[in-house]
Amino acid sequence: MCNLYAMTSNQKAIREIAMVLDDLTGNLQPLPEIYPNTMAPIVRNGGNGRELVMARWGMPTPPGYLKGHRVDRGVTNIRNPSSTWWKRWEGVQHRCLVPLTAFSEPERLPDGTSRLVWFARNDREPLAFFAVIWCRWTSVRKLADGETTDDLFGFLTTDANLEVGAIHPKAMPVILTQPDELERWMTAPIAGALALQRPLPDGVLCRVQAPALAD
């Protein structure tokens, strides 16, 4: 599944589209390569409205999968948010939007090697948003750092649409492109919010070159 994405748009666009009232990210630089267990911007519901903050990609791993491991590198993709482990974070206080301009999937080639295929919106609009949950959690994310308390996030996945399915047939991230979808994910009761866990319509995405830094 997707373990690399890019956010090369500017924070003014994120604030306007996601209706952010409080930007706590400082001078946010373009991020052409965002990997698991690294920091990236998220939009979440704060005490005074929506806020733009930095968080670490990868939700806490269920304890049963951590036996024998000293480090929890996190779960980046969540297929069943209603399971016992994830259900605690289904409320609006733990939902967020993660801005992206492109995401990648690995393509297996006939010779056994693989290459990254990048996808972006096909309508000349640069920004889209992953549907995401977040939490604050204390764990060992990197052995050298020891135990730390971090804001963590992971995005929902669903069935693949035509474009992504040609590369990765099993699943794709849940991606929101319309203002009413963003609003529903951030404010609706859980049944209405999870109705958004669906693939993008065929044709909404296209393959693109690997992202470059914005001008």
C-alpha cells in the first residue's frame, strides 16, 4: 500500500481549502517525499476551530503485533476503522485531513524489480486530502530517541479504482477532493463519515512524474 506521498503545495492553499483558523506549522516547506514515521502537516479540529499542525505518520501498532519488538514504527494504512483497536479514535476529535499533491504505489516489473508510480488529480487542481485519524501516544518510535509522546496519524484505505488498481489491485487511500466531503469527514456522525470510505471515481486520478520542489 501507499507508503510515500508528496505535499508540494503552499500552506495558504491548505488553510483556505480546509478552512483552517490556526496555523501552527510555521514556515511550511514543500515536502516532495513523505515517508512513514516522519513529520507531515495535518488539519484537525482544535479548541478554537480547525488547526494546521505537524504530526508523525503512523498510528500505534496493536500490541499483539509488537511482541518481541522494541520499536513501534506505526501503522500507516487503516482498512477497518471500526475494529476494536481503531474504534476509540473514530470521533470527530480524532479525525483529520492530510493534504497531498501526489501519492505513489510500487509497480512490480516483469524482471522482478519494482518502480514507483505516482498519482495526482486529473483536473489541474493540485490539492487533495487523505481521510485520516490521529491520536497522541507515548511509545518508542526510534530507538535512539527512546520513549516519546507524539501526535500520530494514519489514513483510511478502500478498494482501488481503475487507475490505482492497474498497479495495486487490492486497495488505495481514501482521498477527498470536494468541500462537502472535507466537511463531512470532519464533522459528521461516524456512519456518515465512514460512507466516505470509498474509491475515487475512475478518471479522477492520472499518472504523473515524481514530484519536484515547488517554485
